[in-house]
Amino acid sequence: MTKKAIILTLVGVVVGAVAGYIYYVEIGCLSGTCAITSKPLNSTLYGGIMGGLLFNMFVKSPKK
């Protein structure tokens, strides 16, 4: 992986983590039975993983 790819993926992780926490605060799960949105840590980690995967899709692979 190139330095640009790593930076883009890390930006995606940060954006996703912030989005996951905002989702927990604004929507969340009041009953506590939701696996992802019942705790802020779960929601933030899930958002970070999804953000990293999403932003990593836009990294171009080097040509051989």
C-alpha cells in the first residue's frame, strides 16, 4: 500500500467513527437490545470499520 492509500483509509476510519457516534447519539437504541447501536463504543467501532472500507474502495491499485 502506498502512503496515499493509508492516509485515505485512515481518513475514512475517522469519518466513519464520528458518523457512528453521531448515529448513536441521534438515533441509537433505547431498549438496549440492538447489537451495534446500544453502546457508543460498538457504534463508533462499526462506523470506523465501515468508513475505512468505504474510503479504501477509492484507492487505485498500482499498475504492473
